[in-house]
Amino acid sequence: MMLVSVDPETETISILSIPRDLYVTIPGWGQDRINTAFVYGSTNEDPESGASLAMQTVTANLGVPIDHYVMVDFSAVIQGIDILGGIDVYLPEALEDPYYPDMNYGYDPLYIPAGTQHLDGATALKYARTRHADSDFNRASRQQQVMLSARDKALSLGVGGLLLKAPSIYQQVQGGVKTDLSLDQLIALAKTVSE
């Protein structure tokens, strides 16, 4: 879970990663880990209500009002990064996770050497998700690194390149992204972020 604050007046963006196991008070549910707020709110398979309870939980515990949400599933991350042609990340040391989970309750060992690496979508997702190699703080840092690298890659394509890829990006990720932002708000946000 990331809390992103965009201030167009000062032209700044702040990102706060919230550890999924942070023990908090969930309004109407009591004490539990923050990531369970979404689960509790999503009863009856209603992800929008899950997002709403997660936003209320962050506000109640951190004192920060949350205006909007964007939920991104694994497939949207993979497909979005692949459409961009991959991303580049720098690893100060090799990353090894022999217990990275596969989708069948087994293992899919992960190894990424030190240095600047070009990652496809699937590897970028693994890089962001791995938690056995070090700490939750490192994991949060990797998640922010992937998000910012994807932003940098998108901006490096220039307006023309992005416009050419926009229909493909939208078609590939639309099912994996849910938000309460309107299309106009998303376009305005993208413009602000690019500046």
C-alpha cells in the first residue's frame, strides 16, 4: 500500500509506503493488520468498498485525508511494464530469494545480479514483491523504485511515443486497474506527474 501525495503548486510528489502488516485500528472492525481493511471492506466481492475501508483506515490511523484510490493488480503491472519495453533498475547488490512463491503453492527462485538491470514486467513484479531476501523496508523501496522507473520510462518515450502506445496500454491494463478517478482527472494527473 502506498500513499501518494501530489502537490501541483509546489510541483512535488511524496510517496509513503505503508507496511502491509502494520497493526492498526480498522473502523468498525477493531485491531488488525492494515492490509485486512481492504479484505473486510470487500465482503460480497465489492473491491470499491474494500478501497473505501482501506482509505478510512489510513485516515483514522495516520491522520491524512485520502481523496482517491488506484488499485493495480499483478497482471496490470506485468503488462504495463512490458508495453513500455521494460524498465531499468539499479541493484547495489545481488538479490536472491530461493523461496519466491509461484502461483501453485510452490517456489519460483529469484536471482537478479547487482548493477543496472533491464527488467521485463514479470521480473519487475517479482523484484517489487520479494520479501524473503531482506526486509519490508527494502521491499517498500523496491516497489517505489519500480513505480518511478516505469514513470521515467513512460516519460522517456515522449508525448508522441506515449500517444502511440496509449491505446495498447489502456487495452492491456484496463481490467487490472480500478480507481475512483474520472478519465479527465487521470489525464490531468498524468500531465501534472509528467511535469
